[in-house]
Amino acid sequence: MKKIKTNSAFNYDEVNAGYYDLIYKKKSGIQSAWHHLKFDYLKKKINPKDVHLDIGCGAGTFLSQLKNKKSFGVDISKNQILYAKKNYQNKYKRFKIMKKGKIPFKSKYFDSISLLEIIEHLSDREINKILNESYRVLKKDGKLFITTPNYFSFWPILEFIINQFSDVSYEKQHINKFNKKKLISFLGKYNFTIKKIRSYIFCSFFFAMFSFKFSLKLIKIDNILTKFFPGLSLYVKLVKIK
């Protein structure tokens, strides 16, 4: 019998409020380029007419990039939600604390949901709860967008380097490590149809060491390269089938 992974001991309130938002706004360096490439790729997938939910929204950075007339962000970290409310909340965007894996909205409320680099931080049991909750709050034919590091790429090497030099280490945070095959198998247990799964981001962000703007433009080449070589991140589009 497969052993179910239990909760991570990492305390996400230890991460400074707005930590990743400040990195994003920095617009220089490899880490900032990574976040720009990641968000630029995903925001194009979301219909501006959707009522959208970003789970694990952190400081609200991704939600701030969307032009939807109604969007919401939830996170388990009170500090990050307070930061998001202070910096990004308005009549179009709202942020709430998520407690005990429960999404604080009624059933069939959202047209789309994003889980951006979240599931690698969660145990199998926690992912199961999040996916079931996502199913509950999505409308029929609602879309669920998931991204996670691709461990069938040179991501593990990159992660090791980041852990040596970054203020925030992923060593204790990333407790679930996916590749394409494992992710397809994992998601196959739920009432979603996988409409798209692919890897993206190959090496363009490295060029931010020389030119930040140039590194972002290189994503077009990355998108070609990841047709032949495994990209560092996996992207999945799921659709609720009932």
C-alpha cells in the first residue's frame, strides 16, 4: 500500500510578508526573471471575463497582473494576506485567509482557478483536499490551472544551487516532487479532464544576469526548446467534467 505523505513541518509565516512580491518588482536578476516568465505565461491562459480564484496567492502578485473584473486570492499565511490586502485589494480583487484546507466560497462560484507552484509544497492528503475543494467551487466546465517544478529536468540541480544562496530555501518546502508521468497519474483520480499538459521555461531566465528585458524576450525560444527538451516547470489545464 502506498504511504500517504503527511503535512510539511515548514512554517510559511516565517517567510517575510511580500518577500516574493518584492523580488518580482525588482526586475533584475535570475529569480525576478523566473517569476515574470511564470506569471506572463499563465496570465495569458485566463479569460478576463472569468470570476477567478488564485489559491496560495501569497502577497497577491499574480492576481495583481490579471485584468478580470472579479478575482479572489486565498492563502494560509495571515501575513501574506495582510500584505496583499494593503497593496492590491480593490473593488475588483479580494483576498481571504484559507483555514484547514477549506476554500471560503460557495459551491460552483468560480469560472477558473490557479494553483501556481503550490502542490509541491503539499502532502498527498493536502493536495487531495485542495483538488476536491477546487472541484466544489468550480462551475461546470470550469478550468483549473496548475504549475509545479518538473523534476524530470535540470530543476533539481537549480533547486540545489538556490538552496545554497537564496534567503529562502526550498529544501524543506518542496515535499512532493512531480514529473509529467507522476502528475498525470496523480490527477487521474479526480473528476477533471486533462486538456493540456506540457513543460515550459528552459533557460531564458539565466540571461537576466546580462539583460533582464532580453531574458524575457527569449521565452519564445524557450517555448520551442521545450518541445524537444524537458522544461523546468510543468503546466496543466484541467476542466471540470460534471
